[in-house]
Amino acid sequence: MLEINFHPFQNLETERLFLRRLTKDDADEIFALRSNPEIMQYIPRPLAKSKEEALEHIAMIEDKIVNNTGINWGITLKGNSKVIGIIGIFQIYPENHRAEIGYMIFPDQFGKGYTTEAIKAVLEYGFDQMNLHSIEAIIDPGNIASERVLQKNGFVKEAHILENGLWNGKFFDTVIYSLLRRNFSR
């Protein structure tokens, strides 16, 4: 079975980005992300209604890091500590050496390649530091931008599952993309 240990926490760096641990000082940005209907349209979770909910979300992320059950980073541009998005590895299945990746970024940062760059850094961490065999992403089939960014990072479509979730009284489909360590291109 895979041994998961996020201690000490490891910041990640790319050509343009610095991925760091979230703090309570990031509550305004987390609230702005999680309360934005455009960002949350493909994520079956309620919109954040207050800064307190953002602080609770940060606390939940921190708890997962402390307990080695998931890890998230705030995505920042180098030289600027303001969070422009978040990315993480969660739903870890240690017995299968598999985990799920998830991410969100502000709309004014769409189309600049930041999500692709952040995903690559997190994939390196997942395969090299966590020793994962595969990483999956579960997305809404209507989220074409997410599908494209996953394909740019070498993910392949595994399944399109019909009406396997229920949110706000409506059933929805999910699509599973995955990447095996041996197919990861550095």
C-alpha cells in the first residue's frame, strides 16, 4: 500500500508560477473563486456565500494536508502572492496508487496556459513524490476547456458515465480522464 506523507509541505515552482500552501490570508480569493457562478458551473457544489465559508474551505484543505488525505496549492504568479487559482490532489486511493486531480482558476486567467503549467507541476509531484501509478480527473462533459487542458497534459478519456450524479434535483453525467505514470511526458 502507498504511504502518503505531505510533511514537510512542498511548494512547487514552474517557469511562471509558484504553487504554495493556502493560508487564511487567501480567504478573499478563495471566496471569489468559490462564489463565482462561471467558475463553479461545472462543479456540483454550492456557491460560497461568505468569507467565513472560504475560511472553512481553507481549514478543510489544511486538515487534509495535516492528515495526509489530500493536498492543495494556491496558484500564484511568480513575484505576486495573490492566488489566481487552486489545484490539488485528493480522493487518494493508496491501495491502488491512484488519486484525483482538481483545479480552478479565475476567468481573467483563462487562455494563458497557467492551468496547463500548474497541472504539469502537480503531476510531477504526484508521480515523483507521492509515487502514484495513475492520476484521474473527473469532469463535467460540458467543460470543454478542462477537457482540452487535460489532453494537453497527456490525459486520455477512460469513460463517460451517464447520470451518475445528482445535484440540485438533476442527474448529471461525468467524464473520467486519466494519466498513467509511464505515459507522463515531462
